[in-house]
Amino acid sequence: MKPSQFLVITGLSGSGKGTFLRALEDRGFYCVDNLPVGLLTKFYELILKSEGETTKAAVVIDVREGENLQDFPAIFKQIKAQPGVHSELWFLEASDAVLVRRFSETRRPHPLDPNQPVLDLIAREREMLAPIRLVADHIMDTSRYTIHELRKHVVELFEEQETGHLLVSLVSFGYKFGVPIDSDLMFDVRFLPNPHFVPQLKPLTGADAAVVDYMNSHEVTSAFLKHVHNFVDFLLPQYEKEGKSYVTISIGCTGGRHRSVMIANAIAQHLDGSKYHIKVSHRDVEKV
């Protein structure tokens, strides 16, 4: 039986590629870590010709390949052009601060050079992987995930893929804590009335009824939501036709506590009951 999916996972050291691969293995993928670039086409051909239960395969290829890594984009382009199998390239990354912390916590040396400062090696690795990042089908920032959260997220992504319906991930955030880089759509709602400046609403969040009522009392909120709902209703079927398995919609306000939370929940409520699978997360709601 031929595989329906062939995935290559790459990205920065410490970004969670091993966790990603193990989660795929739990979903029934045949997985190989640190496959030499020169064997990628051969491995693909062997899986393609295999008989039996294996229908999905995934490999990790990363900076441990050294100079051979420069051959990868051309090789993967050839594989992706092959008919009959859905091939994808996933690129994982995280912020410098998170990567440094992960190396410190695990006490593992950076694969490029155990004797140099980790921060310098991260910069070098980003430069080495830049051409591969440009051709990736999916770029995932794992900064906000623990190991267990990342594994759960990957499992959810591929469970939804198997149902054949789009997974719509709604993420609220605060601009002062940084912009999510793995967004397909992003809405800036800092123009909406700010509950932060209403004393009785300041300690609440956008999930509280008092904050929702306050924002809905302003005509601009309902007008904005009407436009967003129409926009999303138009775009999601187009993404699905394109073959995307998930779409991330990020909504940002200043602190990520009131306006963005309320709007993310409102979009989720609008999509509730649709054929799409909806996931809502509020990245910065507990931050000060």
C-alpha cells in the first residue's frame, strides 16, 4: 500500500523536531531521525514501493548534515513533484531566548560546536537553514509550547487532517509581547474601545461578560465583526480547496487580555456549528 503522506521535518536545533517526530510515530507514521540528505530520494522510493500497512512516512533532516544540507531544497523539490503522494516540508523554529533556555535546561551541546556560545551557534544555524525555510510548506514557532503541549498540538493537527476538514486555530495575543510568526491571517484590534481604561473592567479579561457587554455596546465592534465574519467565511473554503489542513488566525491588541480575547471568542462562536474544527487559545491573557 502506497503512503498517502511523506513529511520532512527540519528546523533549528532545540525547536522540538524530535517531539514532533515522536508524535507522528504515535499517529502511525513510519519515522526516521537524522536521515542523510543523499538517501532521502532512495528512502522515498522504498516507502513508495512498500506493501502492507505503512501509508505515511516522516523523516527529520537538519543541521547535523553539514554541507550536504545545501542539496536538500533541490532534492525535496523533485520529491514534491512526484504524483500520488502528498509531500510536505515542516520547518520548526523558536525565539533565541527560548532556544538558549532549552539548551541550558537539557544541558545538551549544540550540534554545530559544543565549545562555542549557544547564541552564536543559533545565529549561524539560522543562516544555514534560511534557504530551506524559504521553501517550507509550514513554519511552526514552538516558543510557547512545552514538550507535552507541542506533542499534543501535533497530534491534534494530524487527527484533524485525517477527518478531511480544516482545523481553524484562533490565537489572541498582545503586541507588546511579540507577534506570532506562524499566522496565516492576523487582525489588529487596537482601534477598538479599550476596557483596560475602565477601572472595574481592567482586572477582568475578554472572556468575562462585563467586558463583552462593554465592547458590544460600541457600534464599531459589531461593524468590525460583521466584516471579519464575512471575510473568514469567504477565505476558509478557499484555503480548504488549496489543500491546507489547518489555518491559524491571530488577533492582537496591546496586552492580549481584553479586546483580542473577546474578538477571538466571537469569531469562534460565529464558526461554531460549521464543518470546521475550531481551536481557541489566548496566548497572553495571564501576562501583565
